[in-house]
Amino acid sequence: MKLKSLLFFLVAASLVSSAAFAQAPIVIKFSHVVANDTPKGKAAERFKELAEKATKGRVKVELYPNSTLYKDKEELEALQLGAVQMLAPSLAKFGPLGVKEFEVFDLPYIFPSKDVLYAVTEGAVGKDLMKKLESKGITGLAFWDNGFKVMSSNKPMHLPADMKGQKLRIQSSKVLDAQMRALGANPQVLAFSEVYQALQTGVVDGTENPPSNLYTQKMHEVQKHVTVTNHGYLGYAVIVNKKFWDGLPADVRTQLDEAMKSATKYANAIAQQENENSLEAVKKSGKTTVYVLTDKEKAEWRKALLPVQKDMEGRIGKDLIANVNKEAVKLGFK
């Protein structure tokens, strides 16, 4: 009887343990390198809220902003190894990974408006780009907008000639390297988390960022001048570990897809306003002079930077660049 009782106890305990295990939530570690109060940070919070609600607690999303889990240099490797399940890296990150086509987003003046941008990210070009990540063990879920970039420095910048000789921080991108060299500047690759200190100590003279990143990282406190060039675009791809994603129950995957669609609409809707608010806050800080280019000055910047598109055809793909420019033509831009 004692043996039967023991066996019964062990079987019952095993069943309870199995049931508890089956009910344990699916954890998604979502790491990113920017602050919570940026467009990307707020969109990540929205996705967490929507995903947990849609799955009725079957999924738990853990957010790790400001490089608290991994620095931006380490993020993609961590995702591929399965140490994190979800990231939202900048689109420039995929060039060093071997998917050079994503560097089309780094080309200066490639997107004359947000409408052209969304025609690309929400159309056939965007879908084809996401498919190219699958061979790297990555599934692409969405493109999240941030905005067009401004230049910052400790000296006034009205014309391209004003950039000559300046050490400017960039992400690791051959296109951004070529862009800065076209301006006569010296590009310096640095992790995003290292930029404030590099500016503060003079390791670099300036950088490029959407206003929301500039302000939330307090770069304006160590930069005397900002010029609204809108020369380039910064956006993100929300990606997941492919093996993890494919292994999810089909209904959970569907629910997460819907949550991501809603979070993406939210992210893209707030990005422009966030950048406008941040630029205004930079002005009000009194620490930085904000300069808006005249039409004549902007034409000079375009003249200096547009040749980078031609120079990068061999790296990114002539047809891909042409297809992006065709979307601009369709919408009335030459």
C-alpha cells in the first residue's frame, strides 16, 4: 500500500508540474538601444501592452531599453543565438550582417517625403527586403518609423563646406561613410550608447540623428549647433529569431502579428510629432542654436550628396535604388 501511495503521489506531482509548465507564459525578451520616451521606446511599450492583452497572458514581453541588456553592436548576434527573441535595430545594421540591400535606407535624399517612404516599406520593395533576412535566421515583422535626420556640431553648418574636416559619428554603414566623405567630413563609427560621452570629450565633433534621439540622449547639451538638413532617414525593422517565431503556436503567432500591426500604426503616427516636440525642446533649452536651411542652401546639400546614390549602386543594387526612385516619381517627385 505504501508503494502504491508513493507512486500515486509521484504521478500526481508530475501532472501538477506538467500543468504548471504548460501554463507558464511564453517570454519575449525585446531589447533596443534607445530611451523609453522615444518613438521606438513608446512603440515597444505599446506592443507589449497589446501582445499581452491579445494572448490573454500566454505571452509576456520583457522590455530592455537603453542597451541595458546588449549594446547595439551585440544585439543581432544575441538574436541569432536566441538570447533575445525580438529587436528593433536601425536599418543600417543589416549591411554589416551581409544584407547590403537594407542600406538603401541610408542613402541621402532618397526619400523626398514620408509618403514615398511608406510606399516603399509597405509595398513590394519592403516585403522583398524582409525576406532577405530569413537566411540569417531572422524573421522581419514590421518597419517602424523614426524620422529624418539633422546634423549637430559645435560649429555652424549652413553649407556642405562647413562640414569639411569635422569628425562625425555614424553607424557602421558604408553608405553613411560615403555620405560623410562626400561632405568632406571624417566619419567615425561608434555605438549609439557611446555617442554622448564621445561628444562631451571631443572624440567626435558632431553626429546625425532624428531630433527625438538627439534630445532624449541629451546630445544637445554637448552640441552648440543643430542644422535641420533632413538629409537622411532613420527607421527600424522589428525582427524576431526565426526559429523561435516558427515554433510558436499558430494562434499565438496570429495574435502577435495583429498586435504588431497596431503598434506599427502607432509608432509611425507619433514619430513626426515626437521629432517636432524634441526640436522645439532643444530650442527652448538655450544650449543649442537650431538653424533651418534656406531653399538655396538645401539645394547645395542635395548637390553634394545625391552622387552617393550613384556611387552605391554596385553595393546596394542599381535596380533597387531605381525602384525606390520610381516610387518618388509616382508620387510627383522628380
